[in-house]
Amino acid sequence: MKKVVVGLSGGVDSSVTAYLLKEQGYKVIGLFMKNWVDDSVIISEECPWVEDSNDALIVAEKLGIPFQTVDLSAEYKERIVDYMFSEYEKGRTPNPDVLCNREIKFDVFLKIALQLGADYVATGHYCRKGTIKNADGTETYQLLAGVDKNKDQSYFLCQLSQEQLSKALFPIGGLTKPEVRKIAADNDLITADKKDSQGLCFVGKVHLPEFLQQKLSPKKGVIVEVPTDASQFSVVAPAFHNKREELAFNAEKPLYSETDGKVVGEHQGAHYFTIGQRKGLNVGGTKEPLFVIDTDVEKNIIYTGQGKLHPGLYRHTLFVKEDELHWIRPDLAIKVDETLEVMARIRYRQPLQPATLYKIENGLYVDFKDKQSAITEGQFVAWYIDDELVGSGVIS
């Protein structure tokens, strides 16, 4: 009997994951990860982890599997929270869920599982794992999209390595959410009708500005509205000598100054805002809602534009630096001056977009067929061939 440790989160997906593995004959252990201990920044009526760990315990008892709680709050603070603060401070927008999978679930947690003698760890992600048998007897692992297109969570695992995938199981990846809920209900699991958790990976519902204010002190600045006819949006492209010059030109984001528009309001700190954000600006009186088109954390200015079609929100091309480039399938990695046609997304649940990857010495351009809205520094771009996620990188 192979031994598998399931990250029991107290939700329906991980509950059914544990149930299915037990049915398949694995020896299953349930572990609940306690990743957060500071209740001051959580919307405190919902102290999530106590209730969640209780639900996880009840599910483990129902399934007759051993259960324990592991406290990973120190590692979580160091690897996720501190990283988030430093990224926001630089004016970038991190994705804690992607990092949490790479750094916590499939690193710290995986090591604990292996110490317990486990062969695998399993999570309730809606994605699948494929295995290719190589001629030399080795195996290459694939990260495949979940069958439920509405719930596919492969994007959140876009930073996993071959080694991490070799130890991973995703038992519900071939099911839809309604099927998962039905299995839970048919087996009287307490989590069958529990609604999906929102908010920060394992922290629960956090007021992000208040969360950030613990480290990044508020400072007043201005909100500038940039009109759609600003000169930045009518720059004529020069004659390009080669594809690299064209890509570099298209990847450049417009630069704004306070004189490019009118001051329409005040904010409490540019580092609390992200490109594409609409809520929290508290500026009224515009015909269409304002969207953040850029932030300047040095000068503490937020630049906005009216409407979701504002030209300041759209670009064709983004760049990933060499040291922030990651191939789940190293065998498919392209070399300098090579290109690869892919389907890509720049955020979770975004429909996949046709794009071409162009490799240069210090990184990789992702050139989309259609302009993309709110390309955001610090977020992850992930690229697919058919339904396989083959690589990803941090948008620079």
C-alpha cells in the first residue's frame, strides 16, 4: 500500500480527495496546515482556521484516517507574507496562491509528508497529472488542466518542478465541481455544502490594505486621471530593424507624469493599488468608472483612466527576466532566438489567449495576438500547449 498525505483544508475538494484515495487503496493520512496566527488583520467574525481544522478533523474521523495539524506559520510568514510586503513596496503585485503552492504545499509540507514515510502528497486542485515514459526508462511529468474548465486551477501550480510533480496526486482533476459535491453528499461528509473559501491562500478573508498597512505605512498622494487622447497613446512606431526591437518597443509600458492629466482625488499609498483595480479609489463624478492604469511608488501617484477600454490598460507584449523564467517541462524550453506558439494567460480564470514566445539572452518575450488588459508586474504569466501547462514566469 502506497502512503499518501492529503492536505486536508476543511473544504469539500480536499475532503473528496482523501475519500477517493482511500477508495483507491492508498494508506491516507490527513494533515491540516495552520499557516496564519495573526487574527488582527482577518475579518474577525470568520476566524477561518479554527473552524476549518475542526471540519478537517470531522472528515478524517468519518473516513477513519489519522489526522494531525502542522503549524507552518513561521515558514508562511517568511516565504509568503514577507515576500508580499517587499513586492508591494516595489509597486509590484504578487500572487500569493502561486507562491503558496511552490513554497509551502509542495515544499515545506511535502518534506513533512516524506518524513512521515509518504510516497505522495495530494491536494484538492482541479488539475491533472500526466506521465510520459521516456526511451531511457525515466519519466516526464505533465501538469494538465482540470476537466472542469470553469474550475481549472492549473494556473496556481504553474511554478511546480518535475521533482515536485513526481510526488503529487490530484484525484479530483477529472471531475467537475458538482460531481465532487455529490460524492461528498453521498458519503455524508460534513463539507459537502460548504462554500468555497475566498481570499488569501490559507489565511482567509483579509482586508488587503489593512494587512499591508502593518508594514507599509500609509502616505497621502494624488490620483491623476489620464485622458484617452494623451500623447502616450498615439506614439508612432519607429522602423524596426528586427523582431527584437519591435518586441522591446511593444513591451514598454507608457510613462506618465502628474501633468499628463488632472488630479481627481487622494489615496493613502500607491503601493496599496494594482493595475486594473477599480474598487477603493473613492472618486465619483466620472462618466465611466476609473481604473488604475499605473502606479508610481517613488512619487506616490496613482494614474487612472475612465472605462475598461481605456488605452492605458492594454499592451500586446510582456517580458519575463531569465531568473524569473520557469519551465515545468525543461525538455520543451526554447533556446535564444527560438520561438514557440502557445496559449497563455496572465491571471487565473482568464480565457487562454494565442501568443508567441520569443527567447533572448536575458529572458523571454510573450507576444500576444490580441492586446491584453491590465498586464501587471509581479503577477505570473503561464503558457500552455493544448491542455498542458508547460511553463510560466513573473511579469517584469
